[in-house]
Amino acid sequence: MSDSPSTPDAPWPVREVNSKVKGWIERLGHLWVEGQLTQVNMKPNWKLSYLTLRDTEAEASVQITCPTQLIRNSPTPLRDGDRVVVYGKPAFYAGRGSFSLWVTEIRPVGIGELLARIEMLRKSLAAEGLFDPSRKKKLPYLPQRVGLITGRGSAAERDVIEVAKDRWPEVQFEVRNTAVQGATAVPQILQALQELDDDPRVDVIIIARGGGSVEDLLPFSEEALQRAVAAARTPVVSAIGHEPDTPILDNVADLRAATPTDAAKRVVPDVAEERALIAEARSRAAAALRGWVQREQQGLASVRSRPVMADPMTPIHRRREELGQVLAMVRRDMTHLLSREQAQVAALRAQVSSLGPAATLSRGYSVVQVLPRNGSEPEVVTTIEQSPPGSQLRIRVADGSITAAAMSTTPAN
């Protein structure tokens, strides 16, 4: 075998490539490998039997070659779908360029061991917070389109669609039929979940299966599926329908339904119930509105029954009467005040008249004034010195005045 590198001018022949690959593979030595049997191809007269071992969480498989006697001596018959652990050596057949495991021991994985692994995974995912209610997404009140992942032609598919349509005929479904047990279940469910989660029209996704044995439900406890459901943007409902041993999907999903029928009831509202609620709400609203109108009518009638509303001019008339009364009182008070003041003025006038010069003149007295020759104002004569003989005098009496001249003056004794 050449150790020189291959080049366009010196390419390796096929036999050399296969020989090198054979050497690389055989250096792996013996291995323990776990998987799920999907094809058990054995005949009693065959010396060798051929099986296919598939990964439980991915689209990966490997061919197994083992002595037929090994299968015959298995404590339990090996069937498609069995979980097994095999011990063998990787083998590469250079002649035909094929790879397989040459197996010398096959151990079925017991249910107890599988359940123990599921519980360990359940605790691990719970510690990560994948079961935390705070991270669970709320389901839409009225989904327009529901994604459904279930087996083709299964009772679960029929129950979900029929019950949902009965409850809300307008609801639409986006169905993805996949395997729901066996080695291909998880890869197909993962692909369907990715497609529905990427579809913006899908409001909620239901993963449904109508129960089954513990072995049948193993795909719904695989770690890859749990992480995909936890990462989905769309709310996911688990409707596996197996009460005694709940798969981990029930814990991770945003909602766990007891059965596919229960999932349809919890995802899609009942149109009859909603209509009844609407009718009740409308009835309550109408009653409340009627009550309000009645109260307002009663209030309005009460207001209208008041005298002020019966004759809007009544307040004006009352105020006019009150104003008239006030004016009358003011006039009366003013008249009384004027009369009293007039009487007082008359009394004062009488007093003034009795004390004034006119009254004195009327009793026979007179006022003598000297008329100055220089044209100045007359002066009342109070002494004889003011009217020497020859002075012109004006004598005022009650009914007029007399002009006279002083003849002589005589001093008082």
C-alpha cells in the first residue's frame, strides 16, 4: 500500500482507498452501541443474520452482522422496535466498500432500565428549568389554525379534528402525519414540529397519540424532542393519553392534555358555550341599559314634577312679587323719612322765622340804616354818632322801607 499522497497525476485506486478506510475503521476496536432495531432479517438456515440499528433521536443507522445462533439464543425474541445494546467491532468490507458492525453480543434494554433513564433525564431537565411554569407559553383564546402532529389515519387524529370542528367549525388544521413509535418517530416529529413552528399561520401545535405501552411511548421521552419543544416559539400541547407513566413531553409542553379529545377541548373553545356567554353578556348589558334608562326617566320625571318645571315663570313671578314688596317698603320708608324731615324743616323754619328779623319787624320794630354818600353798602345804625343831623336814613319795617333824613340826635340819659 502506498503512503504517498493522492494527486491528480498520481490518484489512488479504489482498492487502496478501501484498504485505508478499512484500516482506519478497524483501529476503533470493539464498541458498545445502543440503538433501536428496525429490521431483523433472519432465516433459520442462515449462518449469519443482518439487522439495522437506528439512533432513537436522529436519522442515523448502522448495519449489523451477527451469527444467527446469537439471535436464537437471545433470552427474548428480538423484534423491530426493540431497544438493545450490542457489542461488536466496526468492519469495513473493502471489496464492496460497505460498513457494518460485526456483533458478538446483543442485550435487550429492559423496561425498568429505560424508565430509570427517563426519570434521570426528567430530573436533569427539571433542574435546567424546562418544567418551570413561568416559561410556559399561554395558549391563544381562539386559534385560527391548529398544527397537529400524529399518526396517519389514527384515532387520535380523528378525535382531535372531529371534536375541534364540532366545537368551532371555522377552525383550520395543519396536519403532519409522522411515526409515533419506533426508531423513526423522533426524527419525523422533530421535522414536523420545525415546519409547524416556522409557519406563521399556526397558532398552537398539538402532539397527539392515543396512549400505548411504555415501549411505544419512549419517543415522547427522548431528550432531543424535549429541547425542541422547549425552544419552539409556538405553544405546544402534549396529548399522549397515557396516565400511569407520563412521558417527559407532558412536563415540557406548555399544556398537558389527558387525551387527544381533551386537547381539542382545551385548545378550541366551544362555539355553543361562547354564544351562550355572548347572549348572557348581551342580556346583562341590555338589562343594565334598561335599568339605567328607567332610573334616568324617573329622575327626569321627578325633576319635571317640580313646580319650577311645571311653570318656568313661577320663580320670576315670585321674584317680581318680592321685588314689588321691597319697592313698596322702600317707598313707604322714603315717604316716612321725607315727612319726618319736612316736619323738622318746618319746625326749624318756624324757629328761624320767630327768631329772624322779619318776625321782629312784624311786631312793630324797624331797622334803621344810614346811607353813605360814597355809594358803599348801607350800615345799620346802632349809635347816634352814625347819623348826625342831615344824614339820609332808610327805615325798614315789616312791609317795606322808608327813606328819611336825621333832624337831630339826643343822647340817652
